[in-house]
Amino acid sequence: MKIDDKTKELIAIGASIVANCQPCLQYHVARAQRAGVDTQEMADAIEIGRLVRKGAGIKMDTFAANLAGAVPAAGVAQSCCG
């Protein structure tokens, strides 16, 4: 199965958010627009990337606190990826 250009660019937009890469995001938004991705689809991909980034950050904070022998900060969730 071949992934179409719209889907590739939506994945790349979400990955750019997770990687905190502004040049990547600008590049892939422009490519997505040329591929016919609409504004709502891009907003959805951005939101998914934000949720993944947030979940990964929470897990890393907990992991780092445990390595340091510290107690995790209040409110640190034990769920993954949103």
C-alpha cells in the first residue's frame, strides 16, 4: 500500500510538532497546502502532535525524577501519549 502525499504531509506536520522543529513545520505545511490538505486537517495533525509531545514529556519527567531518586511532581500522570 502506498501512502498518498496528503497523508505523508499530515504525518510530517505532527512529527514536526513532536520534534519542536519550526523549519520542518513551515516546510511541511507548505507542502501539505500544495497537496490539497485543508486547514482543519492540518489543525488536527498539529493537535495530535501536541498530545504526543505532551504525553512523552510527562513520561520523561517521571522517568528522570525516578532516576534522580526524586518524587515526581504533583499532577504527573502515569498515562502515555495523551
